[in-house]
Amino acid sequence: MRPPWDSRLAKAVMDQAGPAYVWLAKPNGKRTRKYVYGQTREAVHDKWIKLHQQAKVRPVATSVPTVGSFLT
């Protein structure tokens, strides 16, 4: 089993500005990918490094609840 912070750079990031992702472990034990985007390869890479480091230290939210779901 891979560690929860296991990550892969999307091939597009190596060629041009495009998405990159980090595999994250959810509280229920399943794994999911969280993507980062940017205008340049450097911006994407910086965000990817930051997300990768955060995932090593603590859980990272994979989605943000909407106001509507909060109010109901």
C-alpha cells in the first residue's frame, strides 16, 4: 500500500502548464487525487510541492462545502 502522501506529477506538467495531482488518503481509508492548476509550469510545480508537503504533515481537504449544504 502506498503512503497517503504518495504523489505523481501529471505528464502535462513536464511538457507545459497543466494540472498536477497528489494522492491523498481520505478519513474512510480510500484514496483520492487532488489537482493543482496554474498558468505556468513553475506556478503549477510550486503549488504541487506545497500540497505534497501539506499532505505529509496533515490531512488536506479534497473538497470545500458549499454555503447551501452548510445552511441545510
